Amino acid sequence: MKLTVLGCYAATPRTFTNPTSQVLEIKNHLFLIDCGEGTQVQLRKYKVKFSRINHIFISHLHGDHFFGLPGLISTFRLLGRDKELHIYGPKGIKQAITLFLKLGDSWTNYPLIFHELETSESELVFEDDKVTVRTVPLIHRVYTNGYFFEEKEAPRTLDIEAARKFGVDRSQFNNIKKGVDGVDDVGRTIPNKKLTLAPPAPKSYAFCSDTMYNENILPIIRDVTVLYHESTFLDSEEHLCQKTKHSTAKQAALIAQKANAKLLILGHYSTRYKSIELFKKEAEEVFPVVELADDGKVFDFDV
Ligand SMILES: [Zn+2]
């Protein structure tokens, strides 16, 4: 599992800071999460292959999270894309994008499939044999969802050393991989667990932006491996959270602590602050393992 942060600052794009967008690589998928203005430029800069993006998850329809989408969709067309593109986002996103395409008479020549969201309950929006994606309903000024990406538990793998030790013939290997017990050369049953190795623990990633402090998300993201939680403000500006429906670094850390996350990544910083290190310092007072997102930063969770 690997995360590339393309942009992680609040509000407007500026010379050195980009609005929200990130790429999560998980079990051979490249999921694009949010698509602020300039996302396609950032994708090129950080050498993310456009052709590997088949699913785009949009949290909400504020410009700093989705103004890059019409441009990216039209670039896909210019690049000759013919594969389906799935877009998950709040109800209205289809109408918004369709209007752009209609007015420019620039319909895509590839299937554009919208999955519009409108419930305030967490729902499963994507599943294959290796990964699930669920929404994380957030509290913001408009209808907003975070997303919870979770690997499925992989099957146990054959332990050839153990099989040899127990005298289990290789003709049984395929069955053992499927979970069947083995039989040794004198006919004794060897339990499958003794002939196989446990898979690595499944990893998960929760993207929670934009939102005010909301403990209702805890049951959905409980024991998450990596939590990305917005921290627009520091505690000194906590009074702005209620009106703007954003969080402080301290509040993000409280969510990480209560959810039993392994790692907290902060982002969506207001540009009013001199240094983003202040966010880390504040969060670490509550939760010990904190990283700062920054544009272009790559987090590899497999190492
Ligand atoms: Zn917003």
C-alpha cells in the first residue's frame, strides 16, 4: 500500500501549494482520491500513469476538491482512452460534469460511469476479490464523504519446508493451498495450519477530509492502519471550526487515538500558518505517531 500526495492544502492553488488530491496504490489499483485544480499537472510531475486510473473518489463538491476533474476527464479523451472510468461522489456530480462536456460538445469516447452518493450512512461502494471501499460520512458545510479502503485477508500460503518435514507429498500441494489438511507418508493427517503460513495482516487507509470533529466515524475506521485526517487549523483557531466545519490538528489526533489508528497523516492545512511543523507538534501531544502530508510526498506502507 502506497500513498502519493499530489496536493494537501486548503482553499486556492498557489505557486508551491496545491489543493487536495492523492493517489492510493493498493492491491494493484491506483485509486485517485479528490481532484483539486491542477491534479493532472501533479500526476504528470510525479509520474503517475494516467492509464492506471480507473476509479476516482470525490469527497465533496467544493472547488478545492473537484475542480480538476473536468480537465482530467477531457485529457483522458485526448489521450485516446477507451476503458471505463468510474467516478464516486455526491449527488450532482454527474450533472456538473455532463454540463461541461455538453457545452463544449466534447463527449468522452470512453464510458464514464457515475456512482452518486446521497445517504448519510456508510456504504460499500467498491469491492473486488482483494479490496473493499466504504464511504465515511463526514460533517462539513456541504454533503461530504471520506473513504475507507481496506485490503481483504489473503489466503494462507504453502510452507514447502514444513510439508517436506512432515513428509507430505507434493501431489497434495494444490489442495493444501485451498485449505485442505495434508496426509503424511504413513497416513496421518497433518492440519492445514501446520503446512501453511499466515498471510500478512491486511492494511487499511481512511481518507477523512473535509470534516469537523466527528466521533461517529470511529466505528467505521476502527483499527485503521493509516488515517489521513484534515487539520485545517491549530488549536489557537479552534473557534473557527464550528463555522467552517473543519478540524484542528489536536482534534485529528483525538480521532486517531480513539480509532486506535497505527499512523496519523495530517493535511488540508490553512495557509495562514508559517510552518506545517506546528501541526505535527500539536497532534503529537495527543497521539504519538504523526506524519505531515505535503505535496509530492510518497508514503510507502509496505516497508
Ligand atoms: Zn470543503
